[in-house]
Amino acid sequence: MSGTDRLGRLLAVVPYLLVRPGIRVADAAADLGVTEAQLRDDLQLLFLCGLPGYGPGDLIDMVLDEETVTITFDAGISRPLRLTADEALALVVALRALAEVPGMGAGGALERALAKLESAAGDAAAEARRVTVQMDPGGERLTVVRGAIDRGRALRITYYTAARDATTERVVDPIRVLLVEGRTYLEAWCRRAEAVRRFRLDRIDAATELAEPAAPPAGAGGGDVTGGIFQPEPGDPTVTLRLDRRARWVTEYYPCETVEEQPDGNIVVTLRTGDLGWARRLVLGLGADAEVLSPTELALSVRSAARTALKYYSN
């Protein structure tokens, strides 16, 4: 679990316990979605948190026994958040800019939050109206893509596929525009692959609306992307890597099925990929910080590519 995840949980623990004095630790752990041992570790850490000065009278305090826990001093964490004028101005501007990003305004939650903040900010909100922020999540490509979707037309796109390090031209039937993990995608039926594909807009080098109508098969697209864009297929190969602690960032950038801590501080991860060529480039880029444990095909491919590269250095 990342430090960010733990911080978020710690911030939620104190308000949760304040309104539940004497709650059983096992019940609190179940509500918070952690093990009892993890919650007790968190509570021990909370003993060290508090107000500047950080003396005994400034730290969060509680009564923690074998079964129950009660917060006796919250160190002010229960006080409502108060924003300065500059902080309110920055938030209003940021929310207005975020509202311009495709897909972010769905459901109206963003607009409601912005309205509440503007009402509370007063003069700071008025100042925010003088600030103009231009978002360009896809530029002209996004305009072309949205126009084709609105008019029900097919698109010809030139697309760079990072997994294969290749640029191809294809005709697609656009379905919708998605915003996932901060990136904008075109979901479309690809006539070349004869399947639904999701294309990152920043990797579409050119997009041209065609005169012919878009005709994606009935039921194509519209899948759940809350778990991320990449959804491994059952037949995709599983890759197992031993990573040095310097390469832990891999677990944050790519969906790993398992992450196992090793006694030496390194980790063993497994992940699925639809293209072993992508996995080979990932491992080669990591250099000495990665070792392929499986599949053997990938290990041999990496070894061959490394030997070829070394020949150029020796010449």
C-alpha cells in the first residue's frame, strides 16, 4: 500500500473514531476496509501526529486497549477547514478549468462543488472571473473527433502505437470520448483490427472526418473503464519480474496483478500484457534494475536484444 493511501486513511480515521467512542477495533477495521493489525499500526502512528510544537499536549491522544479505542484529544483535526482568500481563488480557478476537460462535468457534481465554493468564497470568487485558463486536452484532434461523433461519420486516423513503437493509418467508427486517469481517449470500432480500440488523443498524429457514416457493430463499446484503460484478456501472457527498489515506480504506472516484497528490499511483480514486445522494451529500459523470471520467451528476447546492442558499443 502506498504512503498516499495510508495518509488518506489516517485523515479519515480520527473523524470516524470521534463519533464512535469506545468502538471495537475489529468493527472499525471492517468499516475502514483494513485488517485489525493494520488499523492498530495506524493508531500507533497517530500518537505521533498533532499540532506544531509536537509536545505531549499537542499530539493526538486516545485510549486503546485490547478490544476498543476512543479518541480523547483530536489536536484540532475536527475543526472545519478554512481557506484563505488566495487558496479559495486558486481552487475556484482550478475547478473552472477542470470543468472544461471532456467528461469531467458528467453528473453535475463538479458544478455543484464549484457553486458551493463560489458562494462561500465571496470576493475571491469575483476575482477568479478575471482569470482565464485555456485547457487543450486534445486540441484540433479533439474538435475533429467530437465533430465526427456528433455527425455520425467515420474517421481516418494516423496513430502511434507505443506498445509496438509503430505508426499506422486506419479507418475507425467513433463511439465516444473518454477521460481516464487524466488522459483523453477516443473509443472506436477499428476496421483494421475488427474490434473496439481506445486511442489516446495525444498519440493521434492526424484525424480526418470521412463522408461515409460511422457503423460500429451493435453493442460495441461502452465498457466499464473504472479499472483503467487496459483490460487484460484471459489469454494474455503473464510476465513476472524481479525489480530493484529503484524500479518500484513500475507498480504505480502499470496495473500489476501481484506485488511481493522480498527480504532484500526488492519486489517480485506479475502483470499481464497483450504484447511481449512492449514488455521487452520495458525491461530493457529498466536495465540492471529488472530481471525477467518468466516467461522464458521474454527472457530470451531481452537477452538477444541486449547482446545486439552491446555489439554496437564494441564496434
